[in-house]
Amino acid sequence: MNGVSTKFQDRFRVKSTRLKYWDYNSCGGYFVTICVKEYTCMFGNIENGQMVLSELGKEAKKFWDQIPKHFSHAHMDEYVFMPNHMHGIIMIEPVRRDAIYGVSIQESKPKNGGIVDLKHNWALPYCNRGVLYDNQGNFNQALSDFAKAIELNPNMAEAYYNRSALYFDQGNFIYALMDLNKTIELNPNMAEAYNNRGAIYFKDKNLIKAVSDFSKAIELEPNDEEAYCNRGDVNLRQGNLTQALIDENKAIGLDPKYIMAYQYRSRIYFVLKKYNDSWSDVHKVEQLGGAIDPNFLNDLKNDSRRDQ
């Protein structure tokens, strides 16, 4: 994404798929990740693109497969072993399992005291696995899992939110915006959704709406350094240099290693003709392992010389 920052290299932030309101003692479907201590590759190795289990890995797989023998209400769905971790889906039912997606309707109570169709909770592992596939670059499978999560629970804001990130990566900004609008409709207090929608508005050059959404994200999450950084960039482009500098200073105060905020602040100082400060931020970016636009560097060098 040009201009507006994201921490994951031109990607939206993907929200944690752990639901704040859900009682994780409840029955339903769960996506589980188990890691080896200190991430030691003890389960095996990747050979010719295939996972080859070690003897310890075979034992771990055997014990995973045997879980239903010890817990009759637990049913195993898909799983995968990697050298130092594994992922799997576990379906936990109060009495019995009629079908993987639930022919019979069970009920379970979340922390907020309401009643939730158990089938809705089965959306969780699909949403979680979709995030995993997205991180692995398997976008088609991720899209399929997010769609399944939404089918099982049409009111799951996290599924729409994560799917919007996938659409954005694919350049499908209209669908990304639609999913973010739905996310905010379902959960108007999700700061990340406003931040990401602001990024789309920024891309469409709708700077007024972009600032509004970044400001809403900050209102909901006052320690969101990325929203401050993004709003600072928009203020810079609108010529609101004082507010832009305030925003970037705030972002850096929240995260002193935030490369993008130093990049934007160096530009603000450049426009303000504070070349020493601009150079200081350029050096900080380089120190942190970031890169500076060569064209901007040339402009800074030329203007610095003329000012001497």
C-alpha cells in the first residue's frame, strides 16, 4: 500500500481470532496450535516439499489421533504436523456429534449470558485456519475457510474482517470495503476495522473519510500507533503539518522502533525545512533496517546544500 502504513508489508492487520465474549470452556469447534518447546524441530523435516515425521513426530501424531479414545465428546477434523509445531481442528460436543457441521442444534452459553447456537462456534476453527492459510500465501483456501465461517455464523465480525484483508491483498478493494462495512456494522467498536477502512479511503484519495476513520480508530484504541502514523501521513498530504507532526511523534512515542513513523516524520521536517531533523530521522530509519525513497533522499540532499 503506498503511503499509509501497515506493519505487515502492504497488508492489513489481521485481528486475533480469539473472541473476547466467548467462554472457551464451552463446546464447539476449536483450531489448535501446539509448538515444540523453544521451537526445536523435533517432529521431523521437510523433504521435497513433504513433511517426513521423525519417530517422535509419529508418536505425537499417534497420541493426537487417540484423543477421541480418551474423550468421547472430542472429534478430530483436519490437522497437519510441521517440524516444530502442529495445527489441528477439534470438535467438542456435549453429548454426541451428528455431523461435522452439526445437523442437530446444541446450545451453549457465552460469557455475556446469551444463548448461541453451537454450530456458530464451529465457525471459529475455519476462521482461524483461514488466517493460517492467508499467512502461508494459500489465498484460495483462506477465502474458502472465511466463507465457510461466515456461512456457519453470518454475524461473525472477525471472519468478515479477516476476509477483507485477503480481498485487499488481491486488489479487490470494493469487496474489501464491503466486508469492512459489514464488520463495523456487526462490531462498531473494532478499532482495527476503522484503521483498515481508512486505508482504503486513503487509496481512493478520499482523505476526509480516511482521517475520520483513523481518528475513530484512535478514539477506540488510544494506544494504536499505526492509526496515529496513518493519520499523520494524511495530515501531511493535506498540508496540516502541525497535526501531522503531533501524530507521528505520538506514534514514535508508542513504538520507538516504528520505521514508517520516522519515514513520514522525516518528510514533515523536510517540508518545514528542518533539514537536520529530517536527516536525523533518515539515519534512524537506516539504523532500524528500513529504507528511504531515493528520490526523497536526493531532494533532501539538494535542499540541504542550498540552505547552507
